[in-house]
Amino acid sequence: MQLNKKSKIFIAGHKGMVGSSIVRHFKKRGYKNLFFINRKSLDLIDQKKTYLSIKKIRPDFVIIAAAKVGGISINNDQKGKFIYENIMIQTNLIHSSFLAGVKKLIFLGSSCIYPKHSKQPIKEEYLMTGKLEETNDSYAIAKIAGFKMCEAYNKQYKTNYICLMPPNLYGPNDNYNLKTSHFFPALIAKTHQALRNKTKMIKIWGDGTPKRELMYVDDLADACEFFLKKKTNHSLINIGSGEEKSILGYCKFIIKKLNTSLKITFDKKKPNGTPRKKLDTSLAQKYGWKSKYNLNKGFDLTYKDYIKKIKS
């Protein structure tokens, strides 16, 4: 079945940063039959209820943006919860989609599932070739299981279930809670709070040297539409922006964008995480996809949303 504006598309996780971006994108592009269910109405950890919901909708396509996510601190502190909830959510959605006859599905991964000391830039084939980063290994193992499940169903049942692998994401509707957020929204919140409180210093985790590739979340939404339309022969496809800085570099970038001057200090008792995570996106580019947002444009849109969020 070809994707068209009348196709029934079920989006799991529509309230989060990624899911809400996907909903915005598909609505803007004129898709008429988008389906999503609130968490209060459907607990995706419940296998029977998940299956009955998917069966009732009978979608043509499914996008799985639902997951338990967070930054380095909560990943490390809640390993059991992260591996259990993510495995249950994705397993229920993938298998229920299969039982309901869904032939094409997109499962969203994360670059953190690649080995901690992977060769750079990271190719899809480097998956499972080395040791994982210890602070988020539970989340990574769950995501690896989700990809392998898609791959296995493709092989046995001739489905077309794709795992898109993005780098660190940022954008509107992000989580800015300093205890649970990822590094970039945390830096935005810390810098803004320093400005508001008229303090002259900002403290960042680790020594600031780890490098990260960042991609604006609307690029991921665009990739979802692109690869639902595209006939592919691969179960795993990296997508990214190619823009990379150190954590310290991103901190300096935000300080400059907000036209301020802050002293940067380091909490070296906190973990650095993976030294570097830059994705090789040559496969996605061969299919014809590439990102559209640069960091300057993406940050401006994100910061505008952040200000709106803290004022509401």
C-alpha cells in the first residue's frame, strides 16, 4: 500500500517532543486520518489493551515514538524501569501492528544504542560490535531489541518495519527538567535561569569534552514521512544533521545566542557519557533524504517555545 493523504496512520507517543512534531508535520502536509490515544486511555505496557486498540483502528501505517526517555542521570538511576517499560511498549506495538495486518511501520531508535567506543562516524553495521555506555545500557538494550524484532519480522513475515536511528534531538515541547532532561534542553534552561537570576556562572556535567550530533526534531518528522513513502531494503537507517560540537561548544553557542557572558564551570564528579556519537548518514542520503534545519534556525525556534512554555 502506498502512503497517501487518506492513509490511516497511528502515531504512538503523540504527546512527547518527537510524537507531537510528527503530528504537526503530518497535519501540515494534509494527512487526514491520523490516530493517537492518550496515555490515560491506553497504557501501552498492557499487551491486550494495546492489541485491541490497534485492531480497532486497523491502521495502514504505524509510527512508534512512544518510549520512556531521559538524560544520563535518570537513565542511570532507573535502569530497571527503562529496560522493562521500553521493551514492553515497543514489543506490544510491533506485535499488535503485525497481528492487525500493518505492513509498514517505523520504530524510532537512538544513537546511544551503538557501542561506547564505536568508530566515527557511526555506520549502521557497527551496531552490537562493542560494549555499550554503562549509564544508559538498559535503554540501549531495549532499543536494540526493538530493532532486532523489526528485522526478524521482516525476514520471517515479509513486513517492511524500519528502525530510523537519529542522533540527540531537540525542539519544541522538549523536557527542561534538570533532573530528567537531555543535555541540550538542560543547557538552555541553565543558561536562561542564570540570566533571570543575574548569576555569572553556569555549571555543566563532566568535563565538557564529549561530542554530540544534534538534530532538530522536525527533521525526524520529515524523515518519517519520507521513509513511509520510500521502498527500502534496509531495516536500520541512520538519520542526522551532520552538525557536531562538544558539550562545552554547545554551552558557548547558547551563551552567545542569548547575548550574555557567563563563566562556565565543570562538575567533574558527574559522568561524561559516551565520548562521541556522530552518525554516518550516507545510506539515508542514498535513498534521497537529508536534514533541512541548521542549529541556528533550530535553536531560535526551540528557545521561542521554551520561553512560551515557562510563561504558561
